[in-house]
Amino acid sequence: MSSSVTSSIEFETVIGLEVHVQLATDTKIFCGCRVARLPSGGQAAIEVGVNMYTCPVCSAQPGALPVLNEKVLDFAVRAGLATHCKIRTDSVFSRKNYFYPDLPKGYQISQFDKPICEKGYLDVPMKGGASKRFGITRIHIEEDAGKNVHMESFSLVNLNRAGVPLLEVVSEPEMRTPEEAGAYLRTLYSVVTYLGICDGNLQEGNFRCDANVSVRPKGAEKFGTRTETKNVNSFRFVEKAIEYETARQIEVIRAGGKIVQETRLYDSDKGVTISMRSKEEAHDYRYFPEPDLIPLKFETLFIEKVRESLPELPEEKKLRYVEKLGLSAYDAGVVTGSKAMAGFFEKVLEILSGRGKDAAAIAKTVANLLTGEVARLCNDEEKEISESKLVPEHLADVVGFVADSVVSSTGAKQVIAEIWKSGEKADAAVERLGLKQVSDTSALEPAVDRIIAANPGQVAEFRSGKEKLLGFFVGQAMKETGGKANPGLLKDIVLKKLKG
């Protein structure tokens, strides 16, 4: 097809995601080595100790045999049930053969034709309040590889991470925009962290994504040639990588070129994807059943026991917040989107209830601050609320100040932003920033008198029926008080004097 023809074609993106979820077990998948929950690359790895958490099994010494960590099975079944998957009652481990320096055995123990979970889905909240269902092809268990640590003048092979248990969650290629991919990832992240099967530390690679991207003419059924962008560990970077890769592929096709099936890396500093190597097919890995591990056989009783132990998941919590606390679907969705945020929200309500506040009546104010200023701060710094200096007691104090008209809702945002940086007490931040509202009638009345005296024409118009001028007088009086007046009280005083 000529470039002149392709230039007029409208393309659509086809996106499928493969997410690696590091399981929060104490020990590795096939041996008793402790899982080191510390960064595994660069200088940090040297400080922790390269190859400190290894043994003959995970370092692949001759004759060492794997023994499966039972907790991994429990976590895998939890993930499958929470994502509406069918749990296979017969599951098999396979050897995936490839040769990298950080893979000591020369193969990875994974699953191929009989994964533990299949044919599930996630209902993903989208902007505007609607949700969209994306299919999950499979969830399988595998071991992580080690990591090559590149120093200034030499490189090391660090096997601390080798043998750490992973779940790979493979979606159907049903996403069409970077925003849909980001929303799917955030929803999956909330599920695995609610379940407690993943620590969710993005910086340490606990939750990382391979994005498969292709483009095709809009309306076409056949998929285009895909590329795979590997190991992106930020929701925002996944969206940016997909956005760039989509534009790159369309540009190549319109110039008369062809997309090469390959593995690419995302350079977050430059905002581009970079070719890494040609993409392998399944047959290149020469999968075959792992002879040192027996097939897994699940009893229905075990699966049901795991089902009964599942915690309240995001969708269930969201529904409870809407029905019991009167939150909007949007606010409830934002608050429950993160386990840390939902826990923070409930702790604030608990504190306020202990202070005599009605949880249902105050919940909207708490949710507004969390979905507004707090969510903005979390997004700007790409951190969970639990990683900040803001604690539930801080927000409970701020909400109490708003409810008692000590600070305005605008002032509350300023206080939260200050506490986020400093961690100081809310009352100290209010005093230091000068945000305490004036609610003393005797202090406000002289300011109102001055405004009325200075605007006789507007007073006459108001008294003749132009009541919209009330806002003018309140605004002028607010300026007169330096923005510190209690708005509700000030409005009452202005109205009383204008009508008096």
C-alpha cells in the first residue's frame, strides 16, 4: 500500500498488557531463601549485599531440586477468584528456555499450556462514572530472574531476586487507548494490594507491566504487527509509552514502512521507546513440562476455602460507601481505588466519630479533600498516601476545622498541602499560614458598615429589588477582612444591615 493511500487512513490502537505481580511471600517460590524487599539494582544492591539471599536452589547449583512454596498457590487462587477467573483443578509447571546472564539455570520455571487461572475479567471504572470490562486471558505462576547490576567499570550478576514468586496477568487485547490501559492497571493494582498478595511498591518493581501495542486501520478485524515494551513500572509511563509507540507505528506505516515484531524499552527521560531485540515466539522458548515438579491438583474444597477468606474488594467497598455513606460513585471510586487511601478514609471517619461527629454526615467532606487536594499531591509525586507525612489525625483535624468554620474549604487545601511537606500539626499550620477564619460578629460588623457606607448607589439598587448585588457586598466585605471572615456569618451580617 502506498504512503499516499495510508496517509488518509484512520488508525486505531490495539493494546494488551502482561503484568508481573511480585507476590508478598516471606520466602522464594522454590526454596527457603528470604525475599529481600529492597531495591535490587545499582549501588543499593551493593549496600544490601549482592547474592546475599541465595542458596543452591535459586543459584542453580547441580543436583539442587525445587520445592513449591504453598503460599504461592494460595495467593494465585486469590488473584484468580478476585478477577473472576476459572481456577484449573489440574495445573502444570513448564520450563521456559532462554539464555541470559541473570538466569542461572538457563531456563525459567513458569506455566504454559495449563495455567492456574484462565478466562477472567476486570470491570474498570472510566472517566464519567461508567465502567468497561476487559478480559483476562490467563494468570500463571512463575519465578523471577536475577538482575544484572552495571557499575561504572564492571557489571555484577545479582541473584537476590532470582526465584522470587511472580504472577503474570495477561489481558485480552481489548484496550484501545493509553487511558484505558492506565485505568486497567490501576484497577488490577488495587485488587492485588487489597488482597494483600502484593506489596505494590512500584519503585522496587513489585508491579510492572509489558505493553503489547499494534495499530490497524479503523474497522479492520486483523491485528497489526505488535511490539512489546518491557518492564514499565509506572502507570503514567505506561500511558506515555503506549502513546509514543502508537504514534511511531502510524508514522512508519504512513511512510511506507513495516512494523517489526520486537521488544522495546521505554526511556522515561526522553519519552520514547527504544528497540531492544527481536521478539521471540512461544516456540522459541522450547517449553516442556518441568520434570522436577509434580502436576498441581486442586480440590474444590481448597478453592472454596480461599474464596471464603477473601477480604472486601474495591468494588464491594465502593458500593458500601455509596449506599451507607452517601458518596457519589466517582468519589467512592477514587477513595477505594487504593487500599491505602480507603484505609486512610476509614481511619479519619473513625477518629471523627470518636469526637462526636456523625460519620455519614462528615464523609462527603472527608472524601472531597481526599479526592481533591490529597489525590493531586499523590499523583504529582507518584506516591501512596501512606508514604506521605500526612496521617489520618491531620485530616481529621482539618475536617473538624472546616465543620466548625475555623478555616474555609479553600484554606483547608492550603493546610493539607503544607502538612504534606512538613508533617506539622494542623492547628500549627493554620496559625502559621494565618488561615483562621474570623467568626466574631463584633469584629466583622465594622467592616460591613464601611462597605455599605462606601457604596450608597449599590445599597439603593439592592433595596429597590436587585438582590443579586448581595454577592457584591459580601465580596467587598471579604476583601476588607483580608479573606479571613467566616463567609456564612459575613453573609448574614451583610443581609441584616442591608435590609435594616
